[in-house]
Amino acid sequence: MQGTLTTNPVNLTDAEQGTRRPSKAYLIGPLLALLSIPAYLVWLDVSLLRSTALQSFALMIAGTVVGLMTLKTDRRRRVKAAAIGTGGFLLLGTGMFFFATKLPQPAGAPEVGARVPGFTLPDQTGQPVSLASLYQRGATLLVFYRGHW
């Protein structure tokens, strides 16, 4: 029969069409976005990645793109929620990162090169060491090692 349209793609029977389950591909986007958190922690030793969080932003952006691509083909409510949630996670993570990097300087913090008030602290063996005794040896460099973020 010429000019007849069929609504049965790929020649599936009606019974086969009714038993097909919807795809779970929409879960990939949020999963990628959530992986950005451990990805940041894994790469803490690489200073560029620690200070810019590039790997985390890349995963959040990839998750958002996957969510939006999935949304083009699947309009279910849960797919929309996953795409919107992943995009929201990206915006929240970006906002938090830039807010945390713009914290004000603490009041009363010494400037670089300023003389530090005297103090005495234990060294690695537990013996007390005063700053004055270090000044007597010559120029002293005081470094505050903050460890990992």
C-alpha cells in the first residue's frame, strides 16, 4: 500500500512496545556532578587544581550538558528535575567557590615583612623554642603551613 504511515518504529509488536522500560540515562548528569566533590579531594596535591577546581567544574559542566541533552529526548518530570538539579548544583558550586576565594583579610593580621610578636612553641621533638632565640641566629623566616584545604 503506497503512502501509508506506520506508527510502529523498528517493527516492534504492540506487546514489545508496552514492555520497554524508560532509559535511566538521565541519572548520568547528576552522577557526574556529584563526582566533582571527590574529584576535588583526590587532586588536592596538585596546586593548580586545588586553587582553581578545574576538574570539579569540568565534571559539573559535563553533568549539566548530559542532563540537558537527555532532556531533549525525554520530557518526564524526573528527567527535568535531574537536569535542573544538576544545573543548580553547578551554579551553587561556582558561587561557593568564588565566595570562598573572596573572603576578607582577618583584622589584625600582620603584613608580609612585618616583625612578629615574640612567642614560644614546642618544636618537632617537644622542646620549647622561642622566636627571640631564632632571631639571635640570624634572619628568620616564619611560615604558617595550613595543610590541605
